[in-house]
Amino acid sequence: MSLEQKRILKTAIPGPKSAELQSRRTEVVSSGVGTMLPVFIERAHDAILEDVDGNQLIDFGTGIGVVTIGHTNQGVVDAVQEQVSKLTHTLFTVAGYEKYVRAAELLTKHAPGDFKKKAAFFTSGAEAVENAVKIARRATGRHEIAVFDHAYHGRTNLTMAMNFKAHPYATGFGALPGGVHHAPMSYPFRDPEGMTGEQAAMRAITYLEKRVGASQLAAVMIEPVQGEGGFIVPAPGFLNTLRKWCTDNGIVMVADEVQSGMARTGKWFACQWEEGFEPDLITVAKGIAGGMPVSGVVGRAEIMDSPHAGGLGGTFGGSPTAVAAAVAVMEQFESGPWMDRALEIGAIITERLSAMQKLFPVIGDIRGIGAMQAFELVEPGTMNPNQKATDALMKFCHQNGVVVLNAGTYSNVIRLLPPLAITDELLHDALDVISDGLATL
């Protein structure tokens, strides 16, 4: 697909055609399906979104980390077109197909851990998380689950209970499942000065031992880099200290890599940045298939095999077209320079944001790994979250053709998730817009 990799603004954002479509949308689409940016996209390629008015926007959101490999990646397009012309559905638990097996081979090959692994595929990230909980409960015979402050795991009934922030995900939706316990997270920017990862982990462990009891826990689930929580990277030692405690107490350690996994941080999985850390199970979705809906759980074979036959599955789980796309993405990650490119992107963003921080004291913290970067806005001279500035900066970026997303428990974090296919020129152009926006605050 040919689409010039350049930011072009032909109309105001949103333009008249987008405004007309927004009016039509309001008439027929539930208001519960919110709108961050009221534009309608006609086509996209690599790092550019073209809307129905002909505006070309730089995509720093990638559908919340989904098209990591870039929009309309040719390998993904070819794989989907070939597959959809041959087979679109059987339901893998009725009659199988090779691409599901190939996707599992690639996922188990690259997941961390020097042990035999198996995988299963589903449809959404929340579905993967729920299945990881099912698997852990079946493997241990226990029922309690531990998650962490600032965590986000999905919008289904169980995952709403696992999220730290209730609004907007759970507000007014009734009673949520029990058996979910929230422990303190390592948050270096807001933790007591000098707190190490080991100390932060012991704080969480002490809480769980007193509040729940280690013998009652089926699983501890953690995002190695928190997504909706604001790209919080735990201090070194946090994950491994939790891992040892889980091993000592027969608890399944689950890394939720729905947003942070699949080359986003410069490794297959963000948890690989903590040397020696090997979770029992990993959940994946978002970046695994270039925009096609598929998710998965991968981990220790004996744990993955603990559910009875028929206990895992779903009508559209691991559909032929989705797993064909996943194979195309993973084979490119395996053979191409994508991991290095994620690190290059991260270095450029960090350097530019660090320069901005010196000019604009509204930036309290810069954090992230690889092409998963964020900055937290505060009231200058304080640690107070600055949501007002965050909202204003987002509006400025959107009106000037750069799609950025917010995040964080306090809604004061700007997260940057550019596709790995972005050029340096586009990357700097988008960062220039962010700098200009900061100057207006």
C-alpha cells in the first residue's frame, strides 16, 4: 500500500466529513463506546493514519499498542489474504489447522523459561487473562488471585475486579467477583526515596501474607510494564523477589504482557528485561497479529495441561485468519531488525523528552522501555498529578495531527506507542509537536 509517510493537515481536526460521520455515529452507536478523537480513518500504512477528510495523522497510539509492526504491514496483509481465500473458520476444537500449531510453535519458542511450554489461543486480552486465571486455579486447586495497584487487565466481569481503577471500567456495572486482592506496586517515581525493588516486593508480599495467606493464592498476576497504569516500570529486583516467593509457596506467577509484549520493548517480552525472571504463564494479545483479533496464554506445559479437555477454547479463539497474521508477525520479529528498532525509537524519545523536561517543569517523570515510553505531568515544583495539563496537551497534539494517548491512575500520563515501522523523520516531527504543546501550557 502506498501512503506518504508525512503529517498533512488539510482541514481542522476533526474535518467536516468526520463531523458528519460522528453525527451518524451518535444516532446508532451506544454512548458507552467512548470517543477519544472524533475522526474517522479511511486508510493507514506504517505510522500514518489518513482520515476521511484527507488529513494524515502520525499514529503514536497504534490502537493501544496493537499495530506494533506498522499499519497494513505487507507480510500481514499477504498472510490474511491468502488465508481468507482458503479457510475462515472451523473452530480449532472441532477440526484443527496448521497455522494455529505454527503460531504455538513460535510463541513457545520465544517465551522465556528453560522448560517445556505449551500455548492456547483466544480472542481478546481480557479473555487471555481470564483463561490464565482458570488455568492457575485448576493447576493449584486454589482460588484467590493477587494483582497490583495501578493494574489494568480488561473489561470483562472478572478483569474489572482485577483492575485497580474502577472508573470508567467498572462504574455502575454491579457486584464484581470476589477472590481478587490488590497489593502495593513498585512505583519508583512515587515510592519513598531509596526504596529498592526487593523492598517494594517485600512490602507487597507482607501485605498478601497477612491479608490473604500464601497458601490460599492460586496466582500472582503482574504487568512487567504497566499499561493503563501509566507505563510504570517496577524497580529492578521487584519481579524476581516475587518470583522466588511464588515458587516457594506453590503460587503460579503470571506476566500479563497484553500491552508490553511482542517486541514492543525491544525484546519479545518486557519481563525479559529482569534478568533471570521466568514467569509460569504469560498472556499476550495486542501486538501479536498486526491488528487481527487474537490473544493467547503460553507457559509451563504441566500447568497449561492442567485443565480438562474442553475446559479451554471459544468459538473464535485462534481463528484461521488471526493466527495466520500472528505467524506473519512473529516470523518477521524472528528474522528482522524489529527489536533493535524498538530500542532505537526508545533512545530517540528518551533523549527528546529529557531535553523537554529541562525546559518544562510540568514533566515530573519520564519512563518506559524501548518503544513503550511515557511522561507524567505534575504541578511544577510538586508531585501533584496535573490532569488539566495532560488534557490540554492531548488536545493540542490531536489538533496538530499527532495521535497520543493518556494513561495513569491519576490521568496525568502521556503514553507514546509508535509503530516500529516509523521513520526517524516522522518520530521527530511528532515529538516537535509535543514540545510545542508543552510550550503552550
